[in-house]
Amino acid sequence: MNEAEFAELAAGHSLGALSRSDEQRYDAALAAHPEWADSARDDEATAALLSEGVVEVAPPAGIRGELLAQIAHTPQEQPFASPVLPASARGGADRHPRRLLFTLAACLILVAGLGIAASMVIPQLLRPAAVVALENIESAPDAAQRTVDVPSGGTATAHWSAASGEAVLVVKGLQRLDEAKTYELWFVRGETPVSAGVFSAADGTTTAELKGRMHAGDAIAVTVEQAGGSVTGAPTSEPILVIPTA
């Protein structure tokens, strides 16, 4: 289990929403990685703080399942494309997007307890950033895309808008990597690669937003790097795919 998967379990544990088997996985992961305990305690403290002073009311039917389904699917796209930081600067920053997602989820549970139709709000508010960016690109007047084959099978499609500078990669059939490695996105600007974040492969289709502003003529590339991304700021392996945009 990697830290991102543990973060999902920790959020569910703090909300009392895990099944018995997931509670066992949570306990086993915490025992194997005591360095993750601070993150778990943060979740519990946040849940306790948000629950103070709220009258307990039965939530709408089905909201638990919807919320957990959203949380379960979000990490495959959110992790996916976080900025690459030096090792000394990572740590708390790596957890920030997940902390925001958890806090939002906890708030929505409280909203449900107050009788508001949170089951209608949750899917909208928990949409991954990459999905929102893709929708923005597709609605842009200069939206463009290009598809190439992935060596391991499947296809990769780059979507971009030169006017907005946004770019999103959608890959089907991308192979999962072990915990020691990650996929890294790059804008290739002439002969210079510029990191655009890291992401993990999901089952089926993976959607990853490229961080930073795309320049006209940039190619979009993906390499396999060590967990956390290249520490040199440059690719350490040959790209597994390159998509020209010009």
C-alpha cells in the first residue's frame, strides 16, 4: 500500500465509514508505516472539530456510498499531476490536496446532517481537477487533441487549448507501476523538457492535468521516474510516449 491509498483509508476511518476489512487494512498499514500516524491524527482532529456543536440527524439515504465512491475515484486523478518539489520541500506539501479533499468531505457530511441535499452537491464539488480542466479545454474555441499508441497497449490522447495554456492527458490501458516509481509529465519546449507534475495509473482510463502553462508548439511527453518525480528537474529515462502539438 502506498501513502496515497493509506490517506483514503485514514479519511474514511476518521469519518467512521470503513468496512471491517478496510479497518483491518488501515490498522496493518499504520503498524507497518508509523511515519503516517501524523496524517491519520490530523484527519481525526479535523473530524472531531467539525462535529462539535452539530445535532446528530440521519443523513439522506445513499449519501455514504456516494461519498466513498467519489473519494475512491478521486485519488487516481488528483495525485496524479502534483508539482514536483525538491525532497527537502516535500512532506506536508504532498498531503495538502488530500487534506483539502478530506476537509471538504467532512464538511459535506455535516451538511447532510443538517438536512441539506448533499447527495446532489457531492458529485459536483468532488470532481477531480483534471476532469474540470478537460471540460474547460473541450469548451474552448481553439480546443485541439491528438492521439498516439501506448507501447504497453492502449492509447494516449493529449487535449489542449493554446489560448488558456491548459493541457490534459487521457490514457487508456496504462500499466500500473510499483510504489518506488511514478509517471512524470513534461512539456518539451524545443530541446528543453519542463516538468508538468507526476501521476499514477488507474484501472481503465487515467486522466492527468499538466501543471504549468503550455506554450504553443510544446510536445507532451511521459517518462517513468522514481517515486515523487525526477530530483534533477530533467527526465532520467527515455519517454514512453511523446505527443506533438504542432
